[in-house]
Amino acid sequence: MLPILGVAMDSVLIDAILALIALAVGFFSAVWYIGNSTQSANASDEDGDQSLAKKQQENETERARMAAQQLRDLAANVASDVGAHNTLMTGISCELGAIDSESADSNAAVVAAVAKILAANEKLQTRLEDAESKIQTQAEEIQAQQSEARTDSLTNLANRRAFDDAMQNNLSAYERENRPFSLMIFDVDHFKKFNDTHGHQAGDEVLRKVGQTMTQVVKTNDLACRYGGEEFALVMPNTHITEAKIGAERVRKAIEEMTVEFEGKTLRVTASTGVAEISEEDDSIKLIRRSDDSVYASKEAGRNCGYWHDGEVCLPMDVDKNPEKETSDSAESTPSSDENEKAPSDPPAFYSELQRRIAESHRFGVSLSALHIHVKNFENLGKEYGSAAGQLLLDSVAQFVRTSLRDMDLLGNLEPGNFAVMLPGSTEREATMVASRIRSAISNCVIPLGTKKLKLEITVGISIVQPDDTAESMIARALEHAAPAEKAAAVQ
């Protein structure tokens, strides 16, 4: 019986020790958070709204101190409970040691001691469970404070603190693993004049709408931030400048298209954007400066446009510094795999390559299949969310389709909401399997658009090369066969 008592006592003591460890971790997390909050408060004094930022920071710090104090009190209480429990267990152990096993009352004395131990264990266990509940509450409070401290209250975008952290994390990943990232910065055009004309409340409503619009059109892994005042930023991990320019233009166009309803008036704004990709010569400050220089170039060019920085000069979004590089035979002109995947082929290029493959199939008897992919209700989606959001949907579909294709396969971009895929060497059965993979990938794709999460639906049609086929007839037949392909996939 005594070994069993020892195990019971050890179990409760282990729980107590774990509770103290959890309290210590929580306490030091709170202390760390307070320290970071204080540092950020000091840093925020350099920004425009010093008094407001300082007041908000003081409130955050006070909340964190209160959470830390409550954790400190919990730790003291648990330590006191564990100490009292140990004292009681020591007394009971002495009582058990003094029992004469030959005595007629020994069994009753042991039972009484066991009852005391069980009661003491139950009491301590209750106190530990109560402490655990309070620890969870305080952990949630600290987590909420951290989330609030990294979110701009007006736009619900990430704030300057979260931006600084993201820049540092991406810079570290670039230095360790050569992982690229790009930065876009933009200003709302003539915002001071807008405020003077319509009032600061209208200006706040515009900033809120810009935040909502950015949330709708940026990619999931990108971090949209309010950089300060009417200035915004977008940190784009794993993104080269070619893709970054596309993303920046998507944001600019979405802001140009958005409307703000305020006090019976329909208001519109535009934005001037600047983009740069990290380079070996950059730290975060230099990258920000290059993006910012591009913003000023956009303003000087008349606003509502975008420029990018190539490391030396600022260039318009649609102009390369040295177009001859595209035709150069040097090793530097060879496109990387990332550049090959930047966008689907346009219709003329796709049909030309498909026609070549059809001729090859007729000449050598090689199998050839084609798919037609249609995004259901795409026109309605574009009308509901805007053309920039519609382009984001198409980019997402193209990305998920590519994951199901081989290097030799070719993805073509037809009219909006429609894609074509060429599958050299693929039989009808193999093409059906590819169509099934694409359908599965798209059905599992959820795209965040503001507060909504959109699930896409597609139809996929299959055609196999025929003796008299042209590229156009092969794709047209794939479109006609969309329904049979859906049935075949269901059987699969």
C-alpha cells in the first residue's frame, strides 16, 4: 500500500512542477512582450502621429504588465499550495512510520492516513486545475494583445511593427537560403488635398476601403501593411520582380476601380506604386529606399501608375531597362524555371505550338491530347469582386493547374475564365487522369477575398488528336466534350 501512496504523491507533485514551469514560461513571455512593446513605443516616436501612437503603446504595455502580474501571483499561489502539500505529506509520512504494524489499531491508522492523503491530493489537484485555467486565460490575453499590437486598427492590415518583422524575416531567409522577396510601397494620390476637400472622416473611410481592397487582391502568402498615414506596403515572399510587378499592378488597378460611399457621395482615389526586389547589396533600409524612389518616380510621371527599381534606375512597370537581353545568346538571357512559370502562354503562341505538335503527331504517330478548362461563373465573379480580384482568381487557377502538369505540357490562356492545356504523348486515359487531378486541385482551392472565402468550380473537356485536326478544332472539340469528361472523371 505504501508504494501506491508514493506513486499518488509523486503524480500530484509532478503536476505541480509542470504547473510552475507553465507559469514561469507564461510570465517570461509576458516580460518579453512588455520589453518589445516598450522598444516599439520608443521607435514609434519617429513617426507622424507620435502622441496617439505613444498613448496606444502605453495602454498595450499596461495591459501586458497586468497580465504578467497576474501570472506572478498565480505562480506564488501554486508554489504556496505545493509547499503546504509537501508539509502535509511529510507529516503523514511520519505518522505512517510511527505506526506499529503489530498493533490492533494499525489498519485503522493506515486507513486514516490514506484518507488524509487522498483529501490533500484532491485539494491540490483542484487548485492546480484552477491555476491551469487561469494560465490559459492569461495566455489568450497576451496572444490577443500581440495580435492587436501587430494590426492597424483603422485598416485591419498589418502595422509598421509587423512590417518590420516581416522584412527582417525575409531578409534572413534571403541571406541563409538565397530565397527572393520583393517589396511594393504605394501612396494614395493627393491624399492631403482629399482630406482638405472632403474631411478627415472621409479620408479614414478611404483608408479603410484601401485596406479591404488590398486584402481581396493580394496573394495569401503576401503581407499587406499600412506603412504610415496614407502610405501602404506589400511584402511578397518568394517573389521575383517579374511577378512583383504583376501583383503591384493588380493592387493599383483595384484601387483605381474601387468606390467609396460617404455621406451620399461616391468618392474615388488612385495610387502611385513602387516595387523592388531584394539584391545582394541590399539591407531592409536600402530595399525600402529603392521602392520609395520608385513611388516618387510614379508621382513625377503623373501619378496613378507604377515604377520599379532595377538596382540602378527607376523604370515604368511595362518597360525593361535593356530589352535586347531577351534575344541575347548569353547565359544570362536563359530564363529561369520561375520565369517560365510566370504566366500561361497567350492564345497565338499556344495555338502555334499545338499546331506544331499536331503535325508531329500525324508524322510520327505520337499520342496527343488537349484539355479545355472553364471557370464556372467567372463573369459574375469579376463583376462582384472587380477585375483585379478576377485576375487574382485566374492566377490562382493557373497556379493550381501547373501543379498537375509535366514540364513538356503547355498551359494556354484563352478568353477570360478559360484555359487550354496541351498534353504531348498522352493517351485519352492519361488525359482523363490529368483532368481528374486538376479538378481535384481546384476543388480543394479556397481563395480569400476580403471576409469571404471563395471556392472555385471548373469544367474540364478532353479531346484526342484526329487525322484532320487543326489546333482550333482540337480545342473546340475539348470544349464540346466538357460534359463527357466530367462523367468520365466521376467514374474514375
